[in-house]
Amino acid sequence: MSGPECCSNPPILNPNAGSGHVEKLGALNAYIAGSPNSKSSVLLVSDVFGYEAPNLRKLADKVAAAGYFVVVPDFLNGEPYNPENPDRPLPIWIKDHGTDKGFEDAKPIIEAIKSKGVSSVGAAGFLLGC
């Protein structure tokens, strides 16, 4: 896990950032970019600041421009980390947003992507908020 310096410069979250759109996919909201007619998809996993981080959406748009159907799910369920909240420091916040839950939440998302005719799904995660 990264140290506290990672969160010293959080992004300004913007639900309208990017050229894609948000839709419900599986059981979660997801930022979608690119053509659903693509046979290849990339699932981008956000850092602690969530799927509304403008740099993450910008990356999703670039990957989509290369011909991929890109999905950025809201694995944080509308609860990105807020370093301004003294009641929920990062170690406490992380306990409620473990990778085990994200792993389970990814399964219906991947099934929904495949149901669109996509034949291959890759995944990547980046620490973009710092």
C-alpha cells in the first residue's frame, strides 16, 4: 500500500469529465468509453479517488480511441476516499473498500461486458490521483 503522501494532492472529482458516458453495468454505475461493437474490452480499476477522477477518465478515452470498449466501474459505490474527512482516515476507509469486495463486484460487470459480444476482457489499475 502507498503511504500518506499519495493522498496529499487529490483530484477534483468531476462526474461530467470525459467524452464517454455513465451507465449501469452489472450492478454498478460505470464510465463507458468506446464502441460496444469492439471485440476487445479493457476494465480500468480506479484508485481510492474513484471513477470520477478526470485523469482516469482521460486515460479511458485514450484507450477507447485505440479501438477498445472501456469500462471504469464505480467499485467504491459512490464513496471515494476523502482526505478532508478526519473521521475516516485512509486505514479505516480501506477496511470498508477491500479488494475482496471489488473482486466479487467485477464478476457481473465482466459478464455484462461479454453479453455485448466482447470476446476478450483485460484489466488494469493505476494510481492516478496522486
